Amino acid sequence: MRVKGAGRGNPYPTVDEVARGARAMARARPDVVRLRAVGASRAGRPLWLLSAGRGDRHVLTVAGAHANEPVGGASSLSLAEDFLGDPRLLEELGCTWHFLLCLDPDGTTLGERRFVGHPASASASASTPTRTPTRTPTLDGYYRGFYRPAFISQPEFPPVESDPHDSMPESRALIRLIDELRPVVQFSLHGVEVGGSFLQLTCPVPGAPRAFRSVAAELGIPLEYRPFDGMGWFVDSPGVLVLPDGSPAEERDPSGYVSQSTWMYAMRHGTVSAVVEAPLWSVAAVSDPSPVARPQLEISRAAEILLSRAKQLEKVLGELADRPPGDERRLPFHTAARELMDIGPGVVDTWNNHDAHGLGDAELATTVGNSASLGIAARRIPLRAAAMMRSALDEPPEALDLLVREWSRELRATFDTRWVPVHRQTALHTRTMLHLARQLLGT
């Protein structure tokens, strides 16, 4: 069931294309798949749930939680197509598999122009739009259309009860769905722009680390040993993080926002949540286990890059940095960018005070790989901010445009970034999900 694209050069199906593909599946094989809306976004876009099979136990896949990570929709359609082509897969699993096709359709739609004018080679996956193979996407093109909401507007992380902010309708819809399905396992599909892959588990799953590493190795995707995300998680083994026993239920963002992850919310039903990261551009260096002579020096270098670039961005913007755009449609870009411009000191404080005791003793920057991961994070935060400020301003200064272009080029050159074809990104997601589902369903 091939999703028809518009030939825009976007290697991923858009929110609307994913929905059209799901509707086509449901019309063609209603005996295998069904489609229903389980809520609506803040702007009124439906939150579509595609369900395959009719088993008593349930598996839930959540795609599109982050607006800048478009691969989850493609992965969901790819696996659903596998079930459509061979329903015996679901019979063997004895489950109903549900795909929440995009948790944040509003944010994802805002970022869909990231690849316009930068066409990519067509994916081998049938779930992605049909397009003429052309040139590979570029980091510069990606960041010129970049959008990722401020932390308070990311629906996978509703506020804690004591927070005065109301939870988003998307968050409430996901929580209702978790309560309805009580899934055996919940998968959250993510796609970091630059780096390596890693898997986060809310509890240990025997055999999962080895299976995940095997899939990544077969696909030629490097693993991150201690990624910037999941700093408080136990490093089970290279590329696999497990929630420590007694871990607080709260997520604390450097911006100061405190939330309860929907991954942890599901634990009340005995659900295992698995977060699967697939990089858009891979960096081989992140998996290098070679020791570093002076880890603190590496941390200091990363901190200097992050803080100095934030100051550089402030200087380029001048008074524009704190002036909200007149066009309300640009306001989300400004809000998110301003947040990233302010979190540098909090991030650096986290790096300097990280205590790996009881977390697998994986201290920061002790390996070449982790030093590379820190270096990427230090560059990524101000680059994201600059890119979104460029989109926020009615008339961005030429110096800002040059900054986005130069920082994108420097990130690519420093870490030798390599585009990961979409079919390999989706294969990492789908094969990891099937391995874990079989393990947890006992099939």
C-alpha cells in the first residue's frame, strides 16, 4: 500500500500522507486493520490510531512525539504493511498491535518544510512516498526548516500534578489510550538528527540488548554508549539504557519544566516502555570505546562551545532575541528558540555534576565516543536555536542565515556525518519492535 507523495523532496511521509496511507490500508483490508481517531490536537487535527489484529493482548507504538523526528510515521506504516501482507505474524504474536500515527501533528506539520529544496534518494520502504531518486538531504537544508516545540509543548511529557499548566489534549489522549489498552509493551519511536542509536527500557528485558545491538550492527548504524538523553538512566550495555530501580517519576528539563513521562505513566499497568532512537545522520565516532586521557577537559571544551555559541547568537540577534514576531504563526519558533538560548548553563551544570555511581559507572567523556556525543549536543542546542530564530523573524538578519549555514557545515565536517537512508531507519525501528514484542509476549 504505497503512500503517494507530492515529489517535494521530503524523504518521509507527511502527517497527511501517513493518514492517507492508513485509510487506504483500512479500506483494502478491514479484516486485518482498523482506523479510528482517539482524540484531537490543539489545532483540531485528529490523532489517528491504526490497529492490526484481534488478539487479547495489546502492543502500542507511538510515533511523532517530537516534531523534528519524522521517521516514526514511516516505521509505523512499514510494520503495518508487513502485517497486512502476512497476517500470520500477528497470529503468532497473539496480540492486537496499535499504531498512534502521530502524537504531535501540529508541531510535525510546522516542521515538514525542513527538506523542501533538498530532495533525497527515494526510500526502499513501501511506506514512504514515491519520489524520483535525487540527491541526499543536507544538514543545512534540515536545519533551515527545523522546528521542535518548547519542552512544555511536547505532548509525551505532561506536567506533574503540582504544575499550574494544563496538560495538552494530545497528552490526555495518549494517557486515555494507555489506560484503555493496558499494553504489554509501549514503543516510542524517535529519530535524533545526528549521532547514533540507542534503546531506553523502563525495566530490563532479557535478550533485548543483544538483539538490539545485532539489528544496529546489521544495518551499519553506530550505537551511543552514554547519550546526552537519558543521563539519569542505568547503562546496561553499549546502546542500551534501563530505568534504575527507585528512579523518580519526574522528568526535569534544563529549562526548569517538570513533567511525568508517559513512558513511566504506563508502568502502573505493568507495561514495559521502549524508546527506540534512529539517527537521521550517523556519526561513527560515537561508538568508539577508546579511553580519553582527561575527561574533564573534554567536558570543559563541550561546555565552552555551548555557552560561547549561545552568546554569539545573542550578539547576532541583538534586541530581536526578545522581540516576539508579529505573525502568530511564527511565535512557536520564537518561544522554542528562546528556551534553547537560555538552557546552556543548566545543561553545563548537569554535565559537571553528573554522578554515574549506580548508573553503570559510565562517567561522562571517559571514552572517545562519549566525548563525541557531548560535542554534538554542545553544537546541536545553539544550532537548533539559531535555525528556529531564523524561521521566527519576519526579516532575519543575514548574519543569522550565515550562522545557521556555517554551524551546519561545521557539525557535518567535525563529525563526518553520514545520511542514513530512510529504509534503514525504519528497519531499525521495526526489527527492534518485533524482537522485543516476541520476547515480552512470550512467542
